[in-house]
Amino acid sequence: AAHRDIRLPADLYRPQRENSRGIEFGERNALDKLTSAIATERKATPTAVASFTAEQTDAAVAAARRGFRAWNATPAQKRADILVKAADLLEQRRAHFIALLQSEGGKTLDDALSEVREATDFCRYYAALGRKLFGEDEAMPGPTGESNVLALRGRGAFVAISPWNFPLAIFLGQVTAALMAGNAVVAKPAEQTPLIAAEAIKLLHEAGVPASALHLVQGDGAIGAALVTHPQVTGVVFTGSTEVARSINRTLAAKDGPIVPLIAETGGINAMIVDATALPEQVADDVVTSAFRSAGQRCSALRLLFVQDDVADRTIEMIAGAARELKIGDPSDPSTHVGPVIDAEAKQRLDAHIAKMKKQARVHLAGEAPAGNFVAPHIFELSDAGQLTEEVFGPILHVVRYRAERLGEVLAAIEATGFGLTLGIHSRIDDTVEHVIDRLQVGNIYVNRNMIGAVVGVQPFGGSGLSGTGPKAGGPHYLARFATEQTVTINTAAAGGNAALMAGVE
Ligand code: UN1
């Protein structure tokens, strides 16, 4: 098929993360220097943040509503300049943010470094895209004697509710998109990661976002619910569980006042299909990365691996072997591969799932984790994919064997999950790959590689069905959803027509 190239010009945007594989071999030297800077920053970690009251939450929305007009009237090029400045500041302070991502988010060096890059990419990409979309109004072709112009503008006060698993990148991605579109923002980060959010907001203010246009509200789900209920809110962007997205939708639907759009990016029961033509070493490497990197705490992570039966024993053995080599422990140790899960509650949930699976499934890998909120990588073989009924947000992989002539059943099982976020396929048969791509409604499909770490502006990220509303974060259609559209039609021909008003448009 022909492909339309919608890349932004390289002088406007080029991702810092040219690939998704974390630290490059050649970067190791530079990282030694970075590691000592991170250690210094770790000692300076700021102290805890208090939760907001209902009054403070209300006041934040009201203030955003008041701040909206001036920010929306700020030229788009200026707004974009501020986001670029924010990206520069992020780069300058990456040791500080990496230290916070490790101490508060439990991130390994690899993950923390990738995340700072991703956050920087979001700032630069939305700035570049915003210059195009919001910088100039669009002249629409029309009959002579009238002029038609389409403009994108901010919606008002936008609420951004973000998850703990990407406390910097997703947090800043949502906020900068909403700001670039001309909205004032009330940001509600996950209660597990308040410090990173506070530091990120401080950075945006320093970069030049006026205090009146950007407000931080800290607290748990009840605070998030209060925000969404507020009558002055005109848009909501949310990343988190499908269940919470549904409840936001219900709240918005029941509310009087303006109709409020929800942009939601939720979970997945993400699958990978490995057939007999796949390269085993590559499969092992990609499966371990996809299922266990970030302790499996990515919505993109691999949960359900379908392996063709002819190669299943050998493939599973290689994956388990590679997973056994992973070092679990202190995320601030640069040699650690798998850090802790986010908190004791998460560990409890995962331990309960592991206990259940040990009764129902064949165990291929069940490692020991150190004391604390650690969960060792596990591999369970199911006799039926339907045994996995929910997204399990941790380093637990479920494997199912299939016979080549039954690929149709595999695709049906993937479809039956109702999710549609990421999918991996390892095969050297083009027809198989094409068939899978055509057949499944999945947001991000990865062929013969791992299935995490979507690069901003290159691999727009997000799914459909139970996985969210779209449009994709880091993609060309994202910003428009944060905006309202205004069409202005002016009679330029008749006496009394406003030809002068339209100078420069026709
Ligand atoms: C999430 O985990 O909530 O591609 C989404 C990736 C990331 C996933 C972010 N962009 O791995």
C-alpha cells in the first residue's frame, strides 16, 4: 500500500529517543557521569506533599477558568516556545528527575532515562505540531464573494488525570498537549507520585506557563472525581484503568452544563503471537523486554503469549532462561533490570494472582523476590487464553500453545478480550503478518520486535475498545481533540462586505 508521509520536518521535531531499547551501548560512559549526578540529587529529594481539600480543588478549577482567556489569547508560537523551553529545562535537570523517578516511582536507570527522554519528546513534539495546527488558521476553499476560515482554539479548563507508571512522561504529555491547545489546566497526578508531578509543574511555570493557566491538585481518586464533577470543567484527559475511565464517562454524562469530551487511554490484555518461523533468540529477548521490563507495569506490556506448538518447548525454555538472568532489586543500582512494583497493595494483588495461577496453570518460572515490594518474573502456561480475564499489571507472563492451522482461534481469543492496545507478532511469513494486522483492531502492532516503548511522534500510541478512546498520544491527531473548532464565514463581495477583514486570507 502507498503511505502518506505525515512526519514533521526534522528541524521542527526529532525524537531524543531514536529507539525504544533504553541505554545504548555507546552511552555507557556518559552514564557513569550521570550516575554520580543522580546520587547527589538523591540526597536532595524533597519532602512529602499534602492532599488537597475539596475547597482547594474547587478553587483550582475556578482559577483555571479565569486563567483560560489570557492563555488562549497568547499566540500559539509563544505557547510552543514555552514548551520548547520546558524541554530544555528537563534536559538540564535530568539527573534530578531520574533520582525522583527512582526514589518515588521505583524506576530502574534504563526506565528513568527513557522516561525523561519521552517527556522531553512530548514537549517538543506538541510544540512543533502546535505551531502548525494552532499557529495559522486554515483557509477553506469556497465560492467567490465569501471567505471561510477554520481555526482551532482552546476549550477552557481541562482536567488531566495521570497514572503512577509514567509519572513524568504521561503527566507532562497530557498537560503540555492541553496547554498547547490553549486550555488552562488542572493536573491531578496519581497519589503515589506527587513529588515528581510537583517538580514537573514547577518546571513548566519556570519555562513560562503563567500560574493562572496551570494548576496542580494533589490527592486520591476522590479528588479526581470531585474535579470531573465540577461544572466549570470543559475537558478531561485520563490515563489509567478502564474501570475509572468508565466512571468518569458516567459522571460527565450525568452532569448539567456543557457536554464534556473525555480522552481516555486505558489498559490491555496485550498478546504476542510467535510462529515456527520466528528467530528464537530474538523472541526470547523481545518477550523478556515486553513482559518484564518496568516490572511489567506498562499498559503496553505483554501479558498473553501465543506460541506455535512445534517450537513451544524450546521457546518457553529460552524465555525462562533469559528471565532467570534478570537482576531484581534496588532501582538506584544501575545494574538492576527489574525494580519494585509501585506499592504494597500492588504487590498483594500480584501475589494473589500468582497464587491463583499456581493452582490453575503449569509453572515455567517462579523466581524468588527480595523482601519489600518486589515481584519476581513469573511464567505460567494456560490451557486456554480465557483463563486470563483481567489486566495483571506486573511481571507475570501467561503462555498458550496453538496449532498452526488454528491461528484463527488465537485471533478470536485476542479479540474476545475486548481490549485493543498493543500486539506483537514474530513471523517470517508476510501473509501471516498481513492477515493478523488486517484482522485485529489493535492500536499498536509490533512485528518481529518488542512491543513497548513507543517513540513520540514516530509511533503514535493508544488503542480502542476497552483500551481507550484515542486519538493517539504522540501522534498527529492528538492535539485537535483538546480544542474546539471555529469556522468564520465572511461576505467579502456585497456592499457592506468586510473585504478588509479578510486581507491575507484569500
Ligand atoms: C502506559 O503504560 O500507561 O509504549 C502507556 C509504551 C508506553 C506505554 C505508556 N508509551 O511502552
